[in-house]
Amino acid sequence: MATIDKEPETGLASLIRKESCPEAYGWRVVGPTNLSDPLQHVENIRGFKIRDDDVILAAYPKCGTHWVWEITHMLLRQTTDYEKRCKEQVMLESNGGIARCEKEESPRIINSHFVFAHLPQEIIAKKSKIIHVWRNPKDTLVSFYYHYKSVIVDSRFTFSDVLETSMADKFTIHTQFEYLQQMSKFEEDHPDHPIIHLCYEEMKKEPIKVIQELARFLKVPADDEFCRKVADACSFENMKVINQSGQKMFPAEFSVSRGPGHKNPEIYRKGVVGDWKNHFTVSENERYDMIINRAGEKGLKFKFIYQ
Ligand code: A3P
């Protein structure tokens, strides 16, 4: 297993790509920032053993992964009780994630922000059900900004700093557009693979309808009343209360791997559609639209909803 032996950097610099940033299978390695052997980490995850009934929750960060993880738990376990652990416990690439996932009871809901090239390759042969969550890139970036603000102790950076860094593609993490493109490519290459795409904005608008669709995809019973209860239990307000109550703790290794200068993230911030309007200036918005349009010209299949 990969170990941690480097002093992490602090501030926004800790998230900006270095010349020496390792790549595997054509993608930069994203994950715990201070692994001694990031390439081995990717190999360990690619070789992770998949069970027949595993469900894979795949998303670009800040698109609503925690929300869907909780909903999926309730549907698979046929309960409206909250899952006792937090999503990070079974986040495959997190520090100690593989060992925790191996101990998990079936059916597992394994979540990851990794691209397919870095995910367990057995997912393909086993045709594991994949739940993909996506969100408009402007709100995603705003959510990222606050995520970084909560994670990094030296948080003297502005939204514009994060936006400029993202537009210049200088973060270690690949862009949301690249993530979505590789998702579409995976579908083209594996047309029979069961994948459901859940759109954050549609979930906000019609949560019960989306929960019903997800239940059908998972092939679990879910009448209207149950779906309504799940939607209510997993509303932003209720999930925020549950998570702030301290019932769901981050795994110890997850916290340790962040090292000095970093804290655990605050996930439940605002949970709305369109907060980007409070953050982008008119000219920033125009420039970001150009980037989105350019991604569209390259064949991006997702049509974003902004309000
Ligand atoms: P904001 O920062 O815009 O509030 P992820 O889980 O992928 O890290 O995504 C986090 C984003 O999802 C945050 O967005 C968070 O508030 C939002 N979120 C989490 N739970 C939610 C819920 N139950 N309903 C709506 N949004 C939720």
C-alpha cells in the first residue's frame, strides 16, 4: 500500500500542478496529495477486486456525490435511516480507502472521483452498475472554491484566483469537461454497460422523480411514499444537520493524509442552483462561457442547466 512521507504544501499552491506531476494511462494522478508512490496507488485501485453486486458512484468532485451516496444507501437498504458512516469511508482513492472498501458489507456503494482509466478495471467485465452525477460547471467551480477555502488553512485566495487557475488548467485535477468527455467515451466504447446519469439541477427540481428513476435502475422496490420519504430525509437541510451532528466522522487516515495546513472539508454549504451568479463578474462569465463553448465544440454531450 502507498504510504505518506512528504511534507505537503500549503495554500492554493498545494493544489496547483507541478512539472513533476505523475501521469498514468494518459491522466494525471489525483488523490491524496502526499503519497510516496502515486503510480502504485493507481495500480492498486485498478486491480481492486469488484464484487458482482457492487454499485459504483462516479462523479467529478462537487457535483453532489454525498447527496446521491446517501440516497443510494437508502434505496439499496430499503430504509430512510441515515448511513452511519460518511461517504469518505468508502471513497476508493482516499487514504486507506481500499482497505475500508474491502471490509465493506455487500452491496457496496463504492464512490470515486477517478477517471475510468484509474478505476478498478473489473468494473467493465462485471458490468457493475455505474451512477454518474453531473452539475453545471459554474456552480461546480463555486462549490470547489468554498471546498478549498474550508480545506486549506491559508485561504487568502479569492474566487477569481480559483477561476483563473481553472481556466488556465493549472490545477492538478483534470477539468470537469475532460471528466465528462471520458465518461462519454467510456459509454461509446461500452454501449451495453449500465450507467445512469443524474443531473444535480434536475435532482433539485424534481428529487422524487429522480429517486424513482434511480430505484428502477438499481432494480429495488420504491413506491411513491418511500421515494418521498427518501427525498425528504436527503434534503440539503436535513443532510446538513445530520452531518453537523458529528454522527458521520471522516476516517482517521483521510484526515491525517491531508497533513498540516489542511483540514477536512465542509461539504454542506448552500446546496442551490445558480449561486455562480453571485461570484462571476460579467467579464469572467463571458470568458468562462467561451471555455464551455470550446468544450461543446469538442463534442461534450451534457447540456448544462444554470438556474
Ligand atoms: P455547494 O457547495 O454548492 O453548496 P460533493 O458531494 O460532490 O462534494 O458536492 C458537494 C455539493 O453538493 C455542495 O454544493 C453541497 O452543498 C451539495 N449538496 C450536498 N448534499 C446536498 C443535498 N442533500 N441537496 C442539495 N445539494 C447538496
